[in-house]
Amino acid sequence: MIIKKFQAKTENEAVEAAKKELGNNVVVMNVRNTKKKGLFSFLRPQLVEITVAVEEDSERKEPVKSADARSITEALGKIAPIVERSEKEKESSGIIYDEKPPKTDKVIEARLNSIENLIEEKLVKPEEPVHKEEPSDKKEEDTELKKFFDLLLSTMLDNEVEREYASSIIDETAKVTKPGTPIDVALAGIYQKMILKFGKASVISPAENGPKTVFFVGPTGVGKTTTIAKIASKFSVELKKKVALLTADTYRIAAAEQLRTYANILEVPFRIIYTIEEMESALRDFKNFDYVFVDTAGHSHQNEEQKNVMGSFIHSVDGIVEKEVYLVVSATTKYRDLMSIADAYSTITDYKLIFTKLDETTALGNLLNLKLYTGADLSYITCGQNVPDDIEDFNAQSTVKNLLGGKK
């Protein structure tokens, strides 16, 4: 894992610089505003600084040599994390690590509260050479670190992360963690690895030409229509974009009327689509719009006929406009059922994931489970019925913190 910082006038420029140097798979771990220091610094424009991370090529055998971009694997055993802190804190002696692993979830949460700062670490200088410990001391350190990893594994399982995924994350980190590694550094390694596995939220983006057509698919009862209204409100009211709402859900009159009501409130066009020809006609009518959001029929993922009809609508726009497809699922659904749903819709099209009803569950393991099972990007999460407030971009940092025992 490589961690590095980049500065630019805007976040996008900083991200582009990171991608140019490290590749397109970089994940933004932190964003903050900063100013250059020195004489007349108040006259200089504010910059945006991002901290990014990227997995190293699994086939690469040699560690990264750069002092600014060493792998976390090397850092775990050889480098002391230097945490950015206030001027007053910088005068202190530094970070002090506990010798014993945490014994309760509250202690884990306290450590997690400082982990986001650890991601801001600068790998400045190596630690002093460590003298060889007595065999008995080494054995005790190994045992204590193992207890800590076992505690994290138990916490992840309690949060309904599948054992296969949780064990893999713990094992991968444990293999590169040297004996005597401070607990906070070991925790930071797991924290960062999980964030990289989630990746950055992939939200709706504008089309290069013409309107972006966005299809929302998913089973019944997950809050798909309400989710569309929340997103449409954000783009129409907050971002001042031209938005049109369509529904191909001709099975449920209530769903169509619900979306019509939202359209009237937002003062955006609304249309019910019964055929592919009507879909094509609507796209011609809304060719000067920014976004066309399309609600689809919620149905059993085992209903082949309805799946085929939905697929026909989705692919009818191929080659005409740019499109994105979002699979909307509930965080309260059993993982076995989520796998079945994901498999069914993957036979229709590629998609990104939206999780709803996070306010109705205390265990968020399914977000990681389905991400790793499908490989699909996560985009939005919803946590209530209020339109447009109860929706936000997926946040890997807060989700990982929750999975490791911290608060939401």
C-alpha cells in the first residue's frame, strides 16, 4: 500500500496529479484546505491537499523506495507514524502507544477516533534500531498482538461482515505486521486496507454530450422511488440542473403517483413510459436536459419475464445517450438474499450500488460483503424517509470505523 499527499488549487486537480503519478486506482483518504507558509503567506491562494492511497501490484517484490510513498507494509515494522497536530501538540513528545491491547469496544472506539489522523502520517525518519528481545518477551508480544487481531475479527463478525472477508482482511494485515508493532499502527493497517477495499464513492456524473440517463433498479420495498426523489431534488434544487423524471413501473399505480407528486413539487417534467418507443420519444423531448432519471418496476428478482422487460428498457438507450444503472438494495436484507438479487440483476446489466434503510439496522457488514461479492462501486446511502435530507454519498471512513467497533 502506498500513501502520499498532493496539493493543487482544487480537489480535482490534486486527484488528477495523484492519478498521473500513481495510476487510476488511487483512493482519496482525506481532503483538507491548506495555505503555504512563510513571508507573505496571507497573500497566497489557499490550496487543497489530499491524502491518497493505492494498493501495490501484488506481483511487485521490491518495496517502494521513496521516503514520501513507502508502502504501509514497510511502515508497520520500520517507521513510526508522525501525526499532524496543532502547534501546541507538536511541542509534546509525540504519540504514546499502550503496551497492552484494548479490552473493550470503548477502547477500540477511542483508538479509531485517532486513526483518521494516522492516515495523515508523514514517513519522515526511521525508528531507532530495536534491540533483540528475549525469546519470552517476543512470545508475549506475539500473543498480545494476536489477541488484538482476534478482538477485531470478533467485532467485524458481530457487525455481520462475512467470516471469509473478515478473516482475509485480518490475515493479510497480520502477515505483514512485525512483532512488537504498536496496536495503533496495526489498527491503522486494517483501517486503511478496508477503506481501499471499499474504494471511493462513485456517484452520478454528468454526460459529455446530451442528458445522462440514469436507471434505478431493485426489488420491491427498498425505497427506490423515494431515493430517486432525494437524488432528483439534490440535482434540481441544489445543483440547479435540468432534470426529468420517468417511470417504467406500470405495475404499481401508487409508485407512479408518488413520483408524479415529487415531480410536481420540484417542478420538473414527469412521464410514464409503457414502451421502448415512448422511451426513445422522451429522450428526444428531453435532449436539452442534464439528467433523465428512470424508475423501474420493483419485482421479484426471480421473475424472468419482468427482468427481460426491464433489460429491454435499459438497453434501448444504448448508442443514443450515456447511461448509468444503480441497483438499490436495503441494508436490512439478509446477505444470502442480497447475493441472489445481485446475481439476478448482473445478468441484465452492470450497475453501481445504493444502500437504503441504514437507520433500520445497527450492523453494516452487508455493505462490505456485497461490495466484495459483486465488485460494484458503492454510490449513495440513505438513512430515513425525509426528502431530500436523508441521503448522502457513501463514506468509506465512517463505515469502516463502524465495522471496527466505533460509532456511526
